[in-house]
Amino acid sequence: MFYLKPKKIDITAGNRYVVVVNEKTAHHMDLHAADRIFIKNGQNHAIAIVDISNHETKDGEIGLYLDTWNKLQVIRGDKRVSI
């Protein structure tokens, strides 16, 4: 299990759960664009589609589209989510 710092991304995907990870983080976790991952915050969880970007997130962060942020009920200041 990996823990990453959540970052809200102000984009919606129409009830699809999407996350964005940095290329370095993706390589470390062996993730590829369009992979599906199980992501969890406390008791809330979702299956999300992976996007990769070096501009939206830093190494060790996971960007959450608004749909995903709301589904996981992340609160600004939450330290980590698990995947």
C-alpha cells in the first residue's frame, strides 16, 4: 500500500473517478496512463482512472479530480490517501 498527499484539481469528469500522479511517482509505483487503481481515504473508497502529469502534481502527491475528491470526502489538510 502506498500513501500519497492529496491535491484537489478543479476538473470534473462526469461521475468518473480520475486521479493524476507525477511521472516519477507513477514509475515508482509501476502505474501507466489509463490504469485503474483502488484509492481509499478512511472508510471511503473508489476505483479511479490514472492520468500522468509533471505539471499538476509533485512527486509524492496525488491529484484528485473534483468527483474523486468528493467521493473520498477529502478535507483540505488531510495528510494522505492510500492506493
